[in-house]
Amino acid sequence: MTNPTDPTANDPGTPRPAPAPRPGPRPGPRPGPRPSAAIPPIPAPVPHGDPHEFGRIDADGEVWLKTADGERSIGSWQAGSVEEGYAHFARRFDDLATEVEILEERLAAGSGDPRKAHQSAQHLLDELPTATVLGDVAALERRLTAIVNSADDAASAQRSAREEARAAAITRKEELAAEAEQIGAEATQWKAAGDRLRAILDEWKAIKGVDRKTDDQLWKRYAKARDAFNRRRGAHFAELDRERVGAKHRKEEIIAKAEELSSSTDWGPTAGRFRDLLAEWKAAGRAPRDTDDALWQRFKAAQDVFFAARNAVVSERDNEFAANATAKLALLAEAEKVVVPDTDLDAARREFRAFRDRWDEIGKVPREQMHSLENRARALEKRIRDAEDAQWQRTDPEAEARAAQFADRAAQLEEQAAKAAQRGKDRDAAALRDQAAQWREWAQAARSAISDR
């Protein structure tokens, strides 16, 4: 049974055209299911022009394609209406044009192999003279010829791009290898350096396009650098473990000394010795993690025993000092009332001596009250000294002598001024009188000071 949709089914003398190859999904709207005999078919849209412009179907169903050299027969249509025939051969042209567009797009985008694009374009170009399509075949021929002509250039550009990508990949891996070598030789921030080496490895794996020989050489550099880093890190932590074992032994010795001192009652020197032991503890470094905290608790326990005992004694002493301060405050209040040198200096001296004896007998006071109490006691003593100084000044013969000397000097200058005036030296006389007046003021001031005592 013949297929009613085959345009050559009713014309055995016409060569059956080979179906055009379809490299992939056809873009744009796809035709729906073929219509049944009861439903008239709807002509599919033809995106590449009106097929009537590029060919015709005659009354006998012969299909003709218009070319620059005239019309040529491409087949026959007997399966339906003439318009359905136009739509059928236009779809064949549409499929062929889509293949050309795909080749153009791949070539322009640089995707795929330009050599394969060249082969496909040449194959379509070779089959184009016998293609059973209605459309602008001449335009397709020009486009296919352009693809064939530009494919070699595209292949060359692709090779250049691959070489550039390869060179960039090699350069980056060389940079990563150099960085790894620097880390392997110098880095001491072990965690950060180890993290960076792992990040380098991740980036290394993501870099493609390096030839195997070059990649192997660069990989050996990276692997050697990583091994060097791991050896140095291992040696560092091995040495650190040895140091921690030594720190453990040293701290055990410090604990033994602290436990010996914990029962001492020589508070000051022993407290100083505990400070020295704490400094030695810090200088010893860290012991292994599983023992360092336990060692510290033992050392701290020895300290606590000593300082608890010392604090108990200090607390008792503080209570005693506080009572002494209360007694001294009461003594001061009493002395400030009875030590009155302005009225009776001798009695004030006797009261102050008695005050000082009782003051010394009371003993020490808290440090924060010491200065204020001593200042008040010194103030009492100063009142007596000031009274003694005032008494001495009132009976000072030197002050009287100085006042007389100032008066005598003023008289001498006045006499000289009078003589100068007699000789007509008025300017000299005026200067001498000014000097005499100054000395007279000084004499008066000295006498006033004596009379005010």
C-alpha cells in the first residue's frame, strides 16, 4: 500500500528524493500531527519566503524550481492540494535552511569542530543541485560557500585560542607551583599554609588544557613542595612535643617547690618567691594538652594554701590597725583642744610631748588613713613651732639694729641733699632726697614689724 502523503507515491517514474539530514531540533514552531482525510490540512508557515516566488507546481503535479539557468524539475506532487505541495517543499527548504543556520551559528560562536562544519557545509553544497526544495536556493548556496571558505580561518582561530588557553593554563600552574614551593620552603603559619596548599590543589584540578608532559613536570614541583612543607610541619610539631614534655617536667619541679612553700609564715619573702615561681611557670611553656590544666590546678592549690593563711593574718592585723586608727582619732581630738600655744606656750609644749608619747604607744594604722592622721599630728607640732618663732622675733635685737641703721642712712642722705642744694645742684639734691625717703620707709617698716609682734 502506498503512502498518500508521499509526493512521489503516484509517480513511479520520478526519482524519490532523499530526505535532507536533520542535525538537531528545528527552531521555531513545529508542525502538529498530520491531518486526517476528514479535516482539511492547515498550511504550515514558511519562514524563508513564499514558495510561489521560487517555484511552481503544474497541472500534472510536476514540481519546478526556478534557478538562474531556468526552471528544473525536482519531483512531483500527487498527495494533496497544490497549496499543500507548496507547503511541503517549502518545509523541506526550511529544514535545509535551518541546517545552514546551525552551521553558521556554530562557526560564529566557535563551538564544535570547524573541520566538521566544513565537511557538513560541503556535503550540503554538493547535494544542493538535486535538493527537492522550494526556496531561495541561490542564497543557501552563497551561505554554504561562505561557510566552506571561512571554516579554515575558524579552525585556525580555534587552534590559536586553544594555544592561548594552553599557555594561560601553563602560566597559572607555574604560578601555583612557585607559590607552593615558597610555602614548602618558608611558611610557618602551619594551618593557614596547609589550607592554602589544599586550595592550590583544588584550583590545579580545575585547570584543563595542559599537555601531559608539561602537566607532569609541574605536578612534580607542586608535589615536592607539598612534601617539603609536610616534613617541616611534622618536624616542628615533633619538636613541639619534645618541648612540651620538657615543660611538663619543669612544671612538676615548680609544683614541688610551691608545695614546700605553702606552709611558710614568712609572708613577705614567701609571697615574693611565689611571684618568681609564677614567672618561671609562664616561661616554662605549655605542657601536653591532657596534663597542662591538671598541673596548673596543683600549682594554684599550693598558692591558695599560702595566701589563704596570709590573708587570715592580714585580716586580723587590719582589724588591729582599724582599732588603732580609732584611738588616734580620739587622741587627736583631745590634743587639738588642749595644745594652745598662743595662750601658754610652755603648757602647750608639755601637752604635745604627752600626746606624742601616747600616739607612738598606740601603734600602726591602716595605710589609707596613715597620711591624714600624721598630717593632723604635724599640724599640732607646727602650731607650737610657729608660736616659738613669733616669740623669738619679738625679742630679736638684730631687728632693732636694722631699723636704726635704716634711719641713720636716711639721715645721711638728707644731709647730703641739703649740701647739694646749697651748691646749686638741684638735680643731685632731688635724687638724694628720693633715696633718703626710701630708706626712711624701710626704717619705719622695720619698726612696725617689731611693734606688731
